[in-house]
Amino acid sequence: MESKKRKKPIYVTRPAMPPLEEFTEYLKKIWENRTITNNGPFHQQFEKELAEYLGVKYISLFANGTLALMTALQTLRITGEVITTPFSFVATTHALWWNNIKPVFADIEPDYFGLDPEKVESAITAQTTAILPVHIYGYPCQVDRLQEIADTHNLKLIYDAAHAFGVKIKENSILNYGDLSVLSFHATKAFNTIEGGAIVCHDKKIKNRIDFLKNFGFVDETIIIEPGINAKMNEVQAAYGLLQLKYIDEYITKRKAVAEIYREKLYGIKGIHYLNDLDGVHHNYPYFPILIDAREYGKTRDYVYEELKKHNIFSRRYFYPLISQLPMYKKLLSAATKNLPIAERVAKEVLCLPLYHDLSKKEVTEICGHIQKH
Ligand code: T4K
């Protein structure tokens, strides 16, 4: 990878932001009415428009995805053991830990890296109360098979859908599967509200419970039904989110175009593997992960990561190390769940290349050029 270091760095992502002039108009309204949090008008409007956009019945907004995950577990009163994936961002497992729930890791599938339903089934014990899969990189898990397992064993099914904003399977939102789905609107996500998140549910009673829980358990001034938390989204975030909704289709179309250039440029490089679109799925292109098979490619994933860095190009090893390898979780591994060969291999080989809506063809070509010329 010999060539000159570029001056301006390229990061793994850059947030898409709405036009400042438009946002200023929204801010003026907030300044006028002085409701800046606690279910104000922009919050209410954003919940309504977001539910319509996503094609879901009920949605509750949150300050971030992690608090939403923690609250989702509280909503369904999950206890004991939960089967989850070791191949995710740490927040997935941390949310279990904060709820005093034991995470039990099952291996992932080799093609699209979702939890392997067969491995889930064999990890079920008398203490298991729920399954917490992740639609990793926005690729749908095996939703029908996971639901079947949940139904057979009377388990709750909560999806970490942090990467899956706007993803649809045959025109149906992926968020309509399972009991609850949790979104993240962090700055690094395909759809962002700076920080933010949401829980999607299918029942008004559950939505009410979520809304109490995220607001200290308050029903009214004097009635508090649960020891809730403060996980509310504020008016500035909600206004920004409303504006983002106007542009999200354009952002996703542009992200798709970037992904297609990558696929074209990387096609045929020995040892470099990428994910393709799935039939019948509307994708959202939140990341561009590649797997680097060191034996075929001749160099390791870490070599490519470091070399790109030398050229001022910052790819990321999402998701390495595996959550199950972290010191606080490693000790929980039982003999039955120690064996996670697919997740271990993928964590060792994966590299997420820069992807955002305004990454240019020239920049993608430059990144791929480095990978080609190793
Ligand atoms: N579940 C899953 C599966 C998740 O992936 C996540 C979050 C969650 C749950 C939890 O949701 P939240 O509580 O976060 O809503 C990032 C994000 O902080 C995190 O939200 C995300 N997943 C995770 C995969 O990635 P970092 O530590 O890699 O971010 P950072 O700050 O290194 O940013 C990466 C690059 O993005 C920077 O090099 C430059 C660029 N960037 C970043 C920010 C924040 C910008 O250009 N502008 C910015 O404002 O964690």
C-alpha cells in the first residue's frame, strides 16, 4: 500500500445533518413556546410521523438506544437468563447486565451474522426468559424461525434493531417482528437525532408502560406506578429528527450508491468478501463490512486497518473484540456456550469501510485502490 497520505481524513462515518436554516426555524418555535422536554409538541409530532414513516403501530422515543434497550427489558419484566449474540456493539449485553440478567451467548450464522436459531435453541435452560438478537448491519435475522422458537419455549423476543432503521422484509417493517424492537438514532447511524433511540411495540398498553418507565414511572403528579428512569428525548432532538425524516430516503439512496461502488471495485479481489443485498429486503446501508480472509488475501484484517490509517483513512473493526471475550463477560461463559467459532472468525476478519451519504466515488475508489494494491 505505497502511496501518498491524503491530507483530509476519511472517517468510518460522518453524520447526515439537516440544512441549518431549516433547523433554525424549528429552534425559533422551541424558543417561543419554551417547552424544551417532557413530551412537548415536536416530540408528539415526531412520534406520530416516525411511526407512519416506519410502518409500525406504536413507537416511544428515547434519549439514546442503550436506555431504550434497558427499558425494553424492564417493560417485559425480563429476569434470569437471556440468549444473545456475542457479535454486536457492547450496549446489547450491557443492557442485560444493568438489569441484573445473565447474558448467555449463542453463535451466529456465517452469511449475515445474525443469531443462529439452532444455537439459540440448544442454549435454552429453565432460567431462560427471552432472546435478544441483533439485526446486525441492518441485515434481518431469521425472524420466522426465532419467533417459532420463542413461541415453543414461551420466551419473549426483543430485537436490538439499532442498525435496522427503515429495513423492510417484503414491504413489512422489520420492526414489526418480535415483542419489541429497539432503535438507535446515534450520530453514527443511518438515521440520527444526534443521540436518540426508540422502542417499537404492537400494543397500546405496552406503549403506556414504556412511556411510564422512561419518565420515572409517573402517571400523574402524585401517582407513580413503577421505579422508572429518565430516558426521555428532548424537544431539540425531536425537532431535528422531524427534519431528518424529510431527507432520510435521499440519504439511504445515496448510501446505497456508495455501497454499490464498493461492490463493483472490490469484486474479484481474492480474500475480500462483502455482503450483498437480499431478495425481497429493503436495505438501509448503515455500514459496509468486508471480511478479509488472511490466507487468501495474503495479509490480515489488522494489516489493512493499520495501512488505511497510515493513509488517513479510518476504517473500524465493528465488532471486535467479541463481547464474550471482554473480561466482565468472559467469566460467565459455560462449557456449553464457550464454543462460538463463527463469531470468533467473523470478529477476526471483519472491517467496516467508510460509508456515509456524501462519500464521493473518488474517495471510495481511493479506499478500494489501497485494498487492491496490497
Ligand atoms: N446496539 C447496537 C447494535 C449498537 O450498534 C449500538 C450503538 C447500540 C445498541 C447503542 O445505541 P446508542 O446508545 O449509542 O444510541 C459508535 C456509537 O457511539 C454507537 O452508537 C454505535 N452503536 C457504535 C457501533 O458506534 P464509536 O465509539 O465507534 O463512535 P466514534 O465516536 O468513534 O465515531 C466513529 C466515527 O464517526 C468518528 O471517527 C468520526 C465520526 N463521527 C462521530 C461522531 C460521534 C462524526 O463525524 N461525528 C460525530 O458526531 O461508537
